[in-house]
Amino acid sequence: MSLPRLCIVATGGTIAGAGARPQSTMAYAAGALDVAELCARVPGLDEVAAIQAEQFAAIDSKNATPAFWQSLAARVQALLDGGADGVVVTHGTDTLEETAYYLHLALKTDRPVVLVGAMRPATALSPDGPLNLLDAVTVAAAPQAAGRGVLVALNHQILCARDAAKTNANRPDAFAAPNAGALGWVQDGRVAWMGRPERPHTRATPFTAATPLPQVEVLAGYAGGSAALIRAVAATGARGLVWAGTGNGSASADAQEALDELRQGGVAVVRATRTGSGCVAASGGLPGAGTLSPWKARVLLMLALGAGTDDIQAAFDTY
Ligand SMILES: NC(=O)CC[C@H](N)C(=O)O
């Protein structure tokens, strides 16, 4: 049986990071190793798939932008349209969840696309990157991965791009899907599936890599927060604001007044929660982000506004 033809698209991050000392897990340069070096550190990779590897970028993902998402999506789409059986994207973990959800909504494919990163740089003792990369390739090579949208594979877990979140600043078990749990596991080279994404994705959305991404900001609620910051959003030219509210997306009386002013001025305001999990409904005339984190809600609001969607709540109820 011939091996699946997979592309590894490297973008940088800690998985390609290099530090001065073996115990350096915070002080290092992200994106220092190129994709050939990354692959060379993973024994057995070529037994799982026929790999074509390319260096798309070498960034720290804190510097990712919506323009980066769009160009990455266009490249991944071209590789899939060109006949790749699947794509693995290596990515910094800081904003991996945003890129993953964007690709989940914008790519038009049934083939597996798997994002992977690491919490320890390649030069650290016990780096997590090599096994994470082998596992991600194993997931992308699995026939049952098809049709599940964009997946995130780290630390043995396979998460849906919609639900994956970085929930720890340091530890190798940083990723979780707080509202949904894992779609599967990869262990000892075997993939065990436990679920499929419930919400429409990839081919079943109207969004593509060409959908414009208007500016959307995120502001958080906290005790004594200044409503002046909310009012200042209007002058930035933003078309939307995600309110990362306390608890169930709540806003202080001052903040609510400023959010209402923004909305009346034509800025699309969506309520989400700063808690990290839970479901936020519409309230006080503002749509609710449901189970999306503020950062994921921002991605969807950008795409919805860019696609000219009138009913923002319907978009949040759908995707
Ligand atoms: N663990 C990581 O990948 C974080 C490193 C870096 N800040 C990045 O996101 O690219």
C-alpha cells in the first residue's frame, strides 16, 4: 500500500525554537530551526507518510496577523488542490488556536489539516516537539481524519480547531478543549477517535481565504474598568468588538452604556466570557458568542462581517 502524500508547512514557533541552555524553556528564539532540521529530528516520519516539507514562514506566532492567516490558507488550499492527501502546519502555540479556527472556517477541503506546536524548544531537554510532529503526521495520515475539519494535535490529544485553547503558559499539556473535550487520541502511533465536530466547517461555510477580514478588537471586563477604552474603539476604525465580559459576558453599568453607544454607532458588538469556558447568550441587545472564546469569536466576527452577514447571532449559532 502506498503511503499518503502529506505536506508539512512550517511557520515557526517554539517547535522550531532554539535556546542557549538545555533547561531554557522560556528564554529562546522561536522559529530558529528550518523545516528540514525539524523533520530530521523525528525518526520514523517517512514510514508514516511520503512527506513534502516547505518553510512558509519563521515567525513567533504572537506576531501572526489576519493577513498571515489569509496567505497561509491560500497556500494550504493550493497544496490540497494540487493533490496533497493532507497538510500538517507547524505553528507557535501562542495564537495557534486562532489560526486553526480561521483555517477550519476558510479552507475548502475534506482532507485532513492538522496544526501542531510544542511548549519546549527543540534544544531543551525532553522537547515535546518531535513526538508532537510525528503524532500530527500520524493523525493527518489516518483515513478517518478526513471530513473532521482542521485538527489540533499536541500532547497525545486531537482537538477540534473550534474548541482548542491554550490553557497554560508553560506546561507541555497546555492545550485543551474546555467546552468539548478531545475528538481523539494518538498514542504509540495509533489514532483512536471519539468524536466529530458538530458545527459546520471547511466546505460547509461561505467563507474562503479571499473573504475580507475587517478590523475587530477585543476588550475585557474587570472591576473598575474604564468605559473610555470602549468608547475609544470607535476612533480606531474597527467594524467590530468582542466584549470578553465577566462571568456570563456581563458588563458594568458604565461599560454597558459605552457598548450600547458603540453598537448605535455601527460597530458590531458581541458578548463573550473571560472565564475560559461556558456559553454566552445574547443579552441587552448584544449577540452572544455561545461557546466560542473571545479570540475565536473575533475570528468568526471578522469573517461574518467580511462576508456581509446581516444576522450576526445566526452566524454564532451556526459555526
Ligand atoms: N510555545 C510556543 O510555541 C510559544 C512560542 C512563541 N511565542 C510562539 O507562539 O510562536
